[in-house]
Amino acid sequence: MDIPLTPLDHKAFFNPIKELMRTIILVEMGRFTVQNVGFQPAYKRLANEALKGKADLAREMLKECTLCPRLCRVDRTAGETGYCGVEDRPFISSYGPHFGEERPLVGRGGSGTIFMGGCNLGCMFCQNWTISHGSHERDAHYINESELAGLMLGLERAGCHNINIVTPTHQMPMILGALSIAAQMGLGVPLVYNCGGYESLEALRLLEGVVDIYMPDLKYMDAEASGRLSDAPGYPEAAKAALREMHRQVGVLMTDERGVALMGMVVRHLVLPGGLSGTREAMRFLARELSPDTYVNVMDQYRPCYRAGEFPEINRRITGEEFQEALELARRAGLHRFA
Ligand code: SF4
């Protein structure tokens, strides 16, 4: 198309051309891509009062804690702690740009990762056990919500494409409180909720319109295995319900023109020795009950850590054949977007 260099009626030319360019870009970008220009994270589209209101409602849940399916019902605002062992203040281990996460999260600037201390799961093979189950004071420390907001803003200033909260479930109210402060101070990158999948629906519903990218694990599909190895016999049912809710809220993963994640869902599935992670059923669940377009990271990096030595069946790495079989099961289930 010839574009006049000196159009008499600027508007008449400019708008159709802009629309045409937009259409061309969208067609070229494909169906999992959206334009970065003008993109606003979900929490920025909420009025700050609404975000604060959600943080207040979440804080109420701490008074008789039902933030996760353990339903400890302890009063964390009165200094009590439940299974996760964490009070009602942000408890963090470390933070910084991370270049080892999934490619769409890392881009060129890295993922702005904040590792939270403590955990609501009890995995016998946890590779972060010093943070999750270790001596708390040595490996993590308490800060306040303003300080957590400052970390978020600092990571964005460092060029990170997102704020990636690792193991957020048991600290969700404090994260919302910090986010509302950071959003008012200009935070503008997507929020990643990088969790174990053992979530309560009540807590997740508060996150609707706040979280841009959910990144849950799908660890097990068998209650006996999840009970024995993660002290959570209810994990498969809780995780399936949680993943359905996350998918309802944010849909499949969408990236910008550069391939950087903006919204949607990434599911991690760590392949355990001897088929203990239930890969066949897990992949079928993702493809059939969420979408065949679900973005999945089938992970081969299992190694025996923490107390895995007490369980002979998980006291080894997985074989190359086991991993290839897991990938094949994912493809056969109909999935096609892999990390
Ligand atoms: S978040 Fe912690 S205290 Fe609350 S129910 Fe879960 S494990 Fe228990």
C-alpha cells in the first residue's frame, strides 16, 4: 500500500493504516500473542481501594487460618503458627533477577524472583528444604509489607519482566498488602504466583483480577503417594480444583511480541521415579479439563534431597527413559506447548 507522505486529512489516513498494521501484527503474532503496547497487569486495572479491600479480606483469613487446604484454623494475627510455621508478616528468604525460570518468564531481563520462607507442603524430597522446612531464623527473615513492596519495585527497576513470588500460598495476605503499596508507587509488571498447587479455592477467588500468571505445580494424581511423600493426602483433589480455578481466571499462557509472558498459566510437573507423579493422568487432566493449549514444563531435574533417603522408591534420579516416556505421555494427551 502506498502511504501519502503529506496527507491532507491526517485522521482519515492514519487510523485505517494503524488498524491495518495492527491486524498484520496480530496475524503474524499468532493466537498466543498479544501486544505489549498498552498492556497493564491485572492489579493495575483494579482500583487501589479494591486491591486494598482484597488484602483486608485476606488478612481476615489469618485470624482462623484457612489459607490452604490444611485448614489449621490458628490465629496467626495473635502469634500462633500452623503447619507452615509462618506468622502474619512477610517472611522471605532471598530475591533477585532469576534467569533459570521458564523462557517466557525470563526474556532478556530475568524474572524478578522473591523466595518466601516456610511452606504449606511437607515434601520429603524438597530441594529448598532449608528455606521451606529448615531453621527459620537462619534461612529466612521477617520484613514488613512496605519493605516487600520495595523489593518488588527494585526488581522492576533492575529490568525484570515480572514479579515472581515463589511459594506464596501461606503468605498471600501479606503479598497483597505489599502489592497494593507497590502498585500505588508505580509497579507495572505482571505478577507471577509460583505455587505448589495445594491451594484453597476461597483464597484463590480473592486473587481473581490480581494475579496475571499462575505457575502451579501439579505434583501427584494419587492420594497415597501425596500423603506419604508430601504429607498431603488431599493434594490431587485440591490441586485439580485449584488448577481449574486458575485456568478459569487467566486462561492459557499469552506472550508479547518478544515471547515474554504477560498473562495466563504455566504448569510444572516434576517427574518422580517409578511413575509416582502420575504423569499419564496429570497430562490428561491438563489437556482435557483445562486446555490442550496449556503451557507445561515437564521437568527432569528430580534428585533425592532432604529426607528422600528414607524412601527407597524415591532415593534415585529418574532415568532418561522415564523422562522420554513422560514427554510422550504429554504429547499423546494432546498437549503441544512445552517449556
Ligand atoms: S497457610 Fe499455614 S497456617 Fe494456614 S492453613 Fe495453611 S499451613 Fe495452616
